Amino acid sequence: QVQLVESGGGLVQPGGSLRLSCAASGSILSFDAMGWYRQAPGKQRELVARITRGSTNYADSVKGRFTISGDNAKNTVDLQMNGLKPEDTAVYYCNAKTRRLGTLYDYWGQGTQVTVSS
């Protein structure tokens, strides 16, 4: 049974920084990919950043400002968010994906609120 728990959200001014953390109940090495998604009111959930053993990728809107990283010893995946903008305001969700022999496993955390405002 997989559990993902996010933390680190809060209220910051434009240009500020936050570091989000996703703690997994098991080894993050068991997943094919982990990532951060976000959802603003009235909008679809969108991919912000994703990490695999071999690569990372980012939404164009956050490229150069956000960095995703994994800590195998702590079973955590973090998202460092710098140069925050009001349009970054959303609930941020941790996600983990595994696909084996045609069976897809897709797990989500409960979300953490990020608000960027003066």
C-alpha cells in the first residue's frame, strides 16, 4: 500500500522561494517515474516536473526556476521553487507511476497549497 505525503507549501511574495517535499511510504526506486503536478481553481491539473532514474523534465512555465530531485535514502522527492510568480498559485500534488507487464499503478498525495501574492 503506497502513501505519498506532501509538505512545505505556504504563502510567499512574488520572487520568493519554497521547497516542497513528498515522502513515500516505500522505496522511490520502485517507481518508474515520480513528479509534481499542480491544479489552480477552474483549471486542469498540469505536470510541473517529473523525474526518472535517467532524466528530469519540466513544464515550460517553470523551466529554469524549479528543480526536482530525489533522495533514495529518505524516500523523498523534493521540488525547489525559486522566483515564484502569482501564476504559480495552486495546489501541488506528488505523483508516482509504475507500469509492469501491462498493469499501471498511479498514486497521488493529498496536495499542499502554494500561494504567491503581495
